[in-house]
Amino acid sequence: MGKITLYFLITILVIISLDSININNIFKKNKVFQARLFYFFLAVSLIYLVTNFIYEIATTIKIF
């Protein structure tokens, strides 16, 4: 299983997990663009960090 496959699987898991968060209460009213931009960057950063963490652990113990 390559790193690209791992990115794909983690992307699905992060989107499902972020769907459970109600971010509307964090932002001011009528700030839809800022909320969506924050949500996008949060998702991208989580996908990157989790994938690299799992990949590094897997290569350390020689799974991949």
C-alpha cells in the first residue's frame, strides 16, 4: 500500500470526522467564505499530518 492510497483513505476519514463538527458557532454571521476557507485548510492540514504520521510509523516498523 503506497502513500497515495494512504492519502486517499485518510482523506475519507478526515472528511467524515470533520462533518461531525459544527463550525457555524465558531464564526461570525455572514462570514461564510472565511468559514469554508478555514474548514478547507483544517482538512488539508489534518490529512497531511495524519498521513505522514502513519506512513513514518509504518516505515519504521517495516510495514510498507
